[in-house]
Amino acid sequence: MRKQIGMGAAFVATAALLAACSSDPEPADAPADTASPEETSEAPAGEGVTLTVWTDAEREAALATAAEQFEADTGATVELVQKNFEDLRNDFVAQVPTGEGPDITVGAHDWLGALIEAGVVNTLDLGDKAEGFEQVALDAMTYDGQLYGLPYSTEAIALIQNVDLVGDTAPTTWDEMITMANEAGFEDRPFILFTNGTAGDGYSAYPLQTSFGAPVFVQDDSGSYTTEVGMGGEAGEAFAQFLYDNGAAGTGIFSDTIDYDTSNSLFANGESPFILQGPWMPFFDGGEMNLKVSPMVSAGGETAAPFVGVQGFYLSSQSENTLLANEFLVNYMATEDAQRTLYEADPRVPALTALAEEVSTDPVTAGFVESASLGVPMPSIPEMGAVWDLWNAAEIQLITGTATDPATTWSDMVAELEASIGG
């Protein structure tokens, strides 16, 4: 396999669409069980119907395989429209209300808040099929307790270590990791975390922050994010102190001088034994480095939970073929064969548990699978847009030592964030 396995309000829908797709878990003309397409005796009639699916180049061939069987079973036609991934969200938001958009589009989970706010996406009923997917992937596609998409891949950063420098035993705590690096002679650069220079990198630091019990936003029992800021109080202030103590005023482990390219070069050249990064990094291209991948260590005593990015498929709220589109996603794209075809076309960590276990025979992939399983979805709520600048700026002040009162700096940042989102 390729080792570089790849990495965001009111919902408006007609009563008929909601009744067709959401309120009835087993539509009368859709299969009542979770059999594969080959085992299903009946499928919604689709003669004369065309389902339009937007995709990008990487996933078009995989979709075509499932579409061929779907067409044979239903009599419908599936029209695949290839678009640049970067254009999909804006085009979907712009065209669905005009009736010119697709029935289905591929997309990232962190688009969800914007799609719901624009009223362009419908709920999806996976039925028993949901049990086969990683919970974090389902949570990512869930908003206010409703599932809005079929996940197919997950992506999260993990701890990557150079085995030739520090051995192949993964550390389990922050102190253990730093001790391993120091004993190997890397006191000056034991670990690379911030890779966005002076702009800050709250994304990369998030596993350490969650290990202190300080999530950005609180999740409810359904896995959906609320607008309650969760990183204030003693837990957040303890994390702020940790950043300060390991920045310029303390150990010097954290710095604002490391950008993305520099971090790659330092690690690739053996100048640091540990880095917190994702499967998209160039280290995995040729498999030339002797690497181990494992979940990030805890610094605060709780699980170090990274942000998880999920990709999947959305249903249009204005589709005139909701039942048929739901059938295509649930009984043709949610199958193990279809998910494997997607993985082979673009090897991202699978969201389907059985397939994730299958590809975990590769130890590098296994490390990223485990890291994602411990993570939390990147919040897709619109309020997340207000977080980044304030959050990153506070972290940079702490690691550079310009903020000499970590608790106050952090609590002021939280208060400003709460005020900006009306919390």
C-alpha cells in the first residue's frame, strides 16, 4: 500500500423530504435489512431517473464501480460529474437552491455547519449500517443529533518517532517521551509540535490540550458540538501554564520559529526524534525512514485526543430523488466492497471499522487508525470560525513568553471568544 495515506443555522428541508429520508428508518420501497446489493431482492424503481453525483478525480472511478451495479439493479442512471475538490462546497451551496445542484456530493465533514446553515443538505438514515462505522466518523457527520452524511475516511495526526534514534518502543506519557529524547542526545530539539511559525498552531497542539481536559467546545450525548466553550477554567489554565513552562521562558521545547517546511526538514534529517504530524507527511513517500506511529502521549493525565477530519457523502436537501439517493449511499456506497474501492483509489484511513482493521496489518496505518479512534471530530459548527485567531494568538504569546501570566492570558482569550460567539 502507499504509505502516504492522506488528511472544518437552521436546516431547511421540505416536509416531504424529511418524511422520506429521516422520520421513517425503513422506507417501504427500500430494503428493510442491511444486505449487500448482490443479496438484495428489491430496490427502489429508478427507470427514467438520473442521479447526479459530484465527485473529484480521486474518487470518480470508485463511485463508478458502485454506480454500475446500482444502475443494473434499479434501472436508474448515475451521472458522475467531476469537479475540483476545492470548488465543491461553494458550488453546492450556490447551486442546490436553484435546482441545478447534484443529488449527492462528496465532501469534508467540517463543511457541515455551513451546509446546514445554507439549508442545502438533508439527513441520512444508515439504519443498522451505522454500527459498522467508527464512532468518531459518525459523530463528525452528526449535527444536533441528526446524521447528515455517509462517512468513508478519517484523518488525524499522531506521534511519529524515528526508530533509529530512540528505538521502537512508543512512549506513553509526555515525561517519558522527553526522557527518551534526552537520553538519545536531543536535549535541544526533542520534539516538534508547532509547525505554523508565528501564526500559531492550535490544531497540532490540540491533543496536548485535550489531555488536560480542555476541549474547544463541549459535545453533547449525541456527539454533536454545542456552542459552550469547554477550554476555560482550571483545565484550560493548566494547559496554558504547560505551554508557558515549555516555551521560551522554560524548557524551550516549543517555539514559534518552526514552520511546516522547517519541521519536515528537521525530522527528516534526524535532528529531532519525535514529531506530531499526519499521514500526509513526505516521510512516508518512499518508506526510507524507520518510523513508528502511535497515539500522542498525554501531558495532562487524560486521553490526548487529536482533531479528526472525516470525508464522506452528502444528500442534497433539494433532490427530487431522495429515496433513490439514500438507497445508493446506504446499500451501495456503505458496503465493504465500495469502501475498499474508495480506499484503493485514495488511501485514507477507512471509516468502516472492518476495513480499518484490515488495513491495520500495516503498522504505520495502524498507528494512524488508533490515533483517529481516540480523537474527536474537528468542530463543524459555524462558531469554530471565531476560534482560530484568538486561540492561536494566545498560544503564541505563551510559548514566546510575552504573556507572563498564563492563567490570565488564557482566561482573557476564552472570555473574548465567548463574547464573539454570544456565549
